[in-house]
Amino acid sequence: MLVPFGADAVLLIALLFISIFWKGTTTEIFVLVILLVPCLYFFLEALYRTVTISDGGILIQKLLRKKDLLWEDITHVGHLVVRKKVYILLTTVKGFHIVSNAYENFSGLVKDICDHVEKDKVEEQLAGQIKNPIRDISNIIATWFAALVILGIIITKFYPLY
């Protein structure tokens, strides 16, 4: 997701500059800024989102926040499948944390978690995610489609259809 979100952000910035300095109305500039702000936020969120496995536990990092979970604090590892989205639910003594299959190498992440947590704390069905991972590419396709649409708008700025 990082590459298509980055492409969307760069193309929106380019379109904004074209609209500001060449052919654009105030309404168009306003709409582009409204679209650019969440796009940049989601790009930065995807850029800084990582899960690191160590012998001591799991470090979940997101934009401007970080959670460090120790293996002995994890009381249950479950999962939830909604269509093609898979969520790993890590229940700890302090609450619960969710990791989705949007992360790269999700099946390897699930395997590492299952290897470090005691077997009686892990749902049996979770092993299926290691052997037969569910992949969801619909968001990636939609993000690339958005990049093509923005590119089409940029092209029509330079070469109007009328």
C-alpha cells in the first residue's frame, strides 16, 4: 500500500501546484487541499506502521504512537476474518491490540507470534493463516486506480478535451 499511496500523494501535490500556478479555480484548489490532507495522513500512517518481533515481545509502531507488548503479558491470541481482511487479536493484561493482514509478510508475522506465545493461548484456527494466508488486494487496486484518475486529470489540464 505504501507505493500506491505515495503515488497518489505525489500526483495530488503535482495537481495542486498545477491548479495554483497555472489553470485552476479557487474551488478546485480547495477541493484538492481537502483530498490531499487525508491522503498525506494515510501515507504517513502506512510509512511509519511496523510490527517488530523480538525475543522479549512485540513492538507495534504507528504514526506518533508505539506499543510494546511482552510475551508473558499476552493472555490470548485470536483472529477474526471479515471477507478478505484478517485481524489478529492480541489480548494482554492491559487490554487488547489488533494487527491486520495489511502488513507485509503477514503469514510470517502470525507464525512468529504463534512460535513465541504458549500454545494454549493461541486459537487453533490461526494455523490456517500461516498455511493458507488470505490476501486482500482490493485496496491496492483502488489506490492505483485513484492514481490513474489523478494522472488523467493532470493530462487533461495540459491537453483539454474541448
